[in-house]
Amino acid sequence: DVIVKALDALPEELPAELRLQAEQAMVGFATDHDAKALRTIGKKILTVIAPETGEAHDAAALEREEREARTTSRLSMVSDGLGRVWGRFVIPELHGAMLRKALDAYAAPQHLNTNDDPEQRFQRGCTTPERYGHAFQQLLEMLDQKDLPTTGGTGATVVVTMTLESLLGGLASASLDTGATISAAEARRLACNAGLIPAVLGTASEVLDLGRTTRFHTRAMRTAMAIRDKGCVAEGCDRPPHQTQAHHLTEWSAGGHTNVNDGCLLCDQHHHQIHDPL
């Protein structure tokens, strides 16, 4: 079966004598190799019997595989409602290698502290999938938004909203701009390494009103609008904040101000409809 599939994969225009040589070579290799090894040999059999022809064929086949891998790439994620997100993905071999290298770096035993932290003790006893799971979490938390493309005018940042009481040790949960919630303890852990933007409305903790000094809403303004609007404000629209754009309620050209009170969040579709209702 392996030999037949290897021969069927050869180019249709291959001369009969080369095809016969390929068959004879595969049969010869079958005496010393199992099916798995023979399958690997079969992919390179043309290079064995006709190096120049084989290299050109292999190059074309590899390029075709890479194109198909790019076009068939998929990633899906779904929340199970129990604090976990399940996912599946299919990516090209190159990007799989890049991801594996990054995860290996975080999952390497030498990067685990030698203190008596229960989390570290747990990771030392993990199987590879579990270690990769913990490494993936670290990789995501270490991503710098400055290195990522902007979405809707701000970096790809998850906005965590919590009360000052919770930040200082309370128990009330914190909310994410995606609609999910996390514990106050988890939010405080993130706050140790995150750059915090105070969103204390009614105080001078953040300059949110720049009046006519600038046309575009700042990151701080968008953060405040995301907390207030929780996404696109169009009726019936459920697009989250990171899929929206800042909109002037009073058009800039008509004297509108660039501030939180005179702004709102709209998804791309509804933003276009506002400015071009026809």
C-alpha cells in the first residue's frame, strides 16, 4: 500500500522507465524498512533515482503544501462557562515550529524557580501538554501591546475593570471588556506587572477631555468609553469594544469636541451607516 501510494504521487508526465526504476527501488527498500520508514523514503524516491528531476518535483510539491497550509489555517475558541476557553487550530509547519520553540522556552525546567511555590512544584510534575498549557499562558501574558497591531485605535489589550476596594484586597470580581469576569485575586496578580490606567470617573486621575486640541480620541478616552459603552452602542449590536471605532456624536467639522462625553463606540458597519445613511 505504501509503495502504491508513493508511485501514484509521482508526476503523471514521468517517463515509464523512471517510474519502473522507482517501483524497483521501493520494492528493494521494503526488504529492510518498515512501513513508516518506507513512507518517508517514498516521498523522496524520485530524488533517489533522478536527482535533478526529483529536486524540481520536491520543490514544487513543498511550495504547493505550503500554499495549502496557509489557506487552510484555522483557529477556533469557545468558552465553556466554567472559567476555561477550549480551542483547536491548524497552522503551517513553520508557524507550528515557531510556537513550539516559544512554548519550549517557557516550559523548560531551568526557567522554573527553585523556591517552594506550589505552582512551581505543580509545573515540575506536569506532563508535556500540561506544561505547554502553562507555558502558553505565560507567553500570552508577556506579549507587549506595543508589538501588536492596533484594533480600533488602541493596542490589542484586554481591559480589566474593578473597584478600588477590590484592587486593595476586596473580594468583588473584576470584569473584562469581552464580557467575562475574573476573580479579584487574579486581577491583583495581573496588576503587579500591568501598566494600569486609572478609570476613576469624576476625578483628575486621567485627562479625558482634550476639547478641540486634537481630532482623534486618545487611548485613555477609548478605555473610558469601553468601560461605559461596553461595545457598539447601536441598537441590537453586540460587537465588543476591541471591534469598534470612536465616533464624535457632534461631528468634528461641525464644532464637536474630542472627549468622552461627546463620543461613543460604534462598530465599522454602524460607523459607516452613521456617516453614510444611504
